[in-house]
Amino acid sequence: MLKSLSLFSGCGGLDSGVFQAGFTPLALAEIDPHATKTLSHWLEQKGLNIPIFSDVTQLNPFSLLEQLGLQVGELDLLLGGSPCQSYSLIGQRASLEDERGQLLFEFVRLARVLQPKVILMEQVKGLLSAPGLAGERGGALAVLMSKLEEIGYTVRFQVLNTAHFGVPQLRERLFLVAAQAAFVFPEPTHTSNDSLFGLPPFRTVWDAIADLPAPTLKGEPERFPNHVDVTPARDRERIFHVPEGDFLARQFHLPEDIRCKLNPKKDTTKFRRLSRFLPSLTLRGGESPYHPLEPRYITPRESLRLHGFLDDHILIAPIRGRSGTFNGLDQHRLVANAVPPPLAFALASAIKAQFLTESRAEALFAALPLRVPFLVESFSVAKSL
């Protein structure tokens, strides 16, 4: 059995794909209450009775070894995607000066003791240029790689577009794989040009959602899980005037009270109607695109389909309207923060083939010196530089 441990698990996108590739999770870690409920439901469906820890920073790696029944070096895969706001190109980009930015280094802190065979990390591609504490471009990533290399790993990273792996969404994210040898990232399975290399074309929005029934309105009994329409009446009026594949800011013929003083050069993803014949734009937490044909926002289930989730993945969380507020993540944000499972499956399958087949693992182990566990201490990025 291949064993995995997941940090910053979210609603389970990365874990779902890794599980499909043959890894059995020993534990998950997630602090958001709605994500945790969603994970609990997913684990129950899979017949897995394992712990879900809350605050990753409070995990003691020595206690983890004992609780999970592991010896040092027995864990096959440590995986996760820590909060991205500190590195996103959208926002303040506080990088390592933000506590959320330092959460990246929780992987290093735990790996010092657990010594997993492979580490898989997901981040926004803004990490490539995120500054270090001295302000140097790319410094945050350089520090992370050096810390992983210090404890015996070879690190490789690459920006991948989910559309290249059968996901009906154009979504670029950075993935890092740290292992006993250099990881070779999987090749695309789909392409924007169906004549190139004989690969099938990108999957489209309509490939993903055309067969769904009409959604229910909020407050009505759900006929299909998470397929609920919460579009306000005023928003339906705006959506009605946006052509398929276009966005509200470019509808100059509309009165100002409908067009909302949007900037046609900057607000190209806000209030945008998807096209049936193309992959979806990147799903983001603060935005929800319009349905290709109907005067409404896409539902959480349609978001899940555009992310490549199976229909048995159920979100246990509120659906927030345009003006609603509550603590924690709503259904749309849970999906937007997740790693699409088909890409997670492709990465986990490549990791398994390259490092965790029996013959491959024995060859790698024989070729490398034994790594001695490091004493663990409270890890501070600022202190370590």
C-alpha cells in the first residue's frame, strides 16, 4: 500500500486525484470548517477512517510517526497546497513577510523528521517571482528549494496548465516535486491544436456541463447535489445583455447603471459569460462566471465539473450569494481553491512510476547515502536566513 499524508487539504482535489492513482491517505490536515466537513464526507464515501488535523503548524512530526504507525522514511508521499494569497500576482504579494507565506515551509519542517520518499506541492505561479526577505525576485522559491535540498531532496518545478490534462479549464499552477532523484513531469494528454502530436483537443465547457439538469433555486430541495442557482434578479438583468464568450465591461451600448463603470481593459474576467466551445477561464474565489446560455452564474456543481471532479464529490458548505457573508469558505471558493483531480492523478501516477514501483525504489535507495533524521525545532523563515 502506498501511503500519503496531505497538508492544507482544502475540499480534496489533490487528494482525490492522488487516491485515484493508488495512494491511501493516512491523515489529512485542513483548518477551514466547511472544507473539513467536505473531506469527512469524502473519506466516509471511500471507507477511510483516518484523522483530519486542523492547524498544520501545531503538528508534531515525532507524534505523527507514532500516531500513524510509521517509521522514518516509510511515508511515500507528503502533499498539499498551502494558502496562495502571499504569492498571487493579484493582491499585495507580501511573500515571506506574511504568515501565510511562511506556511510553505511547514513541508520542510515535517519532512526533516518524516523523510517522505516524495513531496508534492502546489502553488500559484506567482511564487516564481515572489521576493525573498531581502526583496530579491524569486527569493522565496530559492529559499524553499535550498531548505529541501539541505535535507536530501532533489527539487524540480514546472508550471502546468490543467487543460493539457483533460480538465475543461485554462488554469496554470506551479508544481514542485522533491524526491531522491530528479522528477520528470508528465507529458500533456490534450492540446489546443488537435492535429498536434495526435493528441485530442482541449475539453470544453459544454463537454463538461451540457448534460446537467436545470439547477434548483436556493431554498428548494436539491435535485442534483450542489447544483443550485443563487443569482440575484438584478444580476440576471446584467447577464442577459452579455453575449456568449464576452464580458460586461465591453457592452458599451448598455446604460451605466447596468455596466457598473467597469474598465474594459482591466475587468475582462469579471461578469464574463463562458463559451460553450472553449475551456473555461480560470475559476477564482472572488468571481463566478456566467453560464454560456442562461442568465445566471454557474452553479457549484458546474464549477466542480469544470474542475474535473466526479459527481460523487459533494460539497458540505453554504452557497454564498453576491451579498452574503459568513465565516469560512463557500462552495464556489472551495472549488476555486482546489487542484483539479485529473491533474493530481497525472502527477501522482508519474511519481508512482518513477519512484515508488518496487524495482525503482530499491535502485534509488541503493544509489543514495542513508539520510539521518534532523532534530526538529520550531521553524521560522526569518530566523533561518
